[in-house]
Amino acid sequence: MKTAIIPASYEEWRHCITVICGEELTLPYIEARIEALNSPKDYMTKKFVELYGDEQRHQTIAWFKQAKSEL
């Protein structure tokens, strides 16, 4: 059985995005991810919710908003 590792804090999430995934948290990237995560028709958002649940989607949006506020 495959175990998913879900970040439990903003710091863990930021590490996953910037270090493990190698993404730069730029304003365009953050805004695009917030928009996608708020779109129930977005294919990747549907998959995200299937895998991690809607509560995690809301938490991830909050982390993107926090990252945006730090720019």
C-alpha cells in the first residue's frame, strides 16, 4: 500500500513546493494555483480532492495565500 505524505504545516508545504518539487513561488504561479484550486471544473483540482480531500484543498489554498503575502 502506498502512503501519501501530506504536509502538516506551512513550513513543510513550502519545503515540498520549493525544494522537493523545485517550484519557485512567484506571484503568477501562486495566483494560477489559487485560481485552479478554487475551480471545481479543473481536472487537477478534482484529482487533488479525490486524493487528499476538500479540507486539504482549503488548507493548501491558505498556504498559497500565505506565500503570496510574503512576496
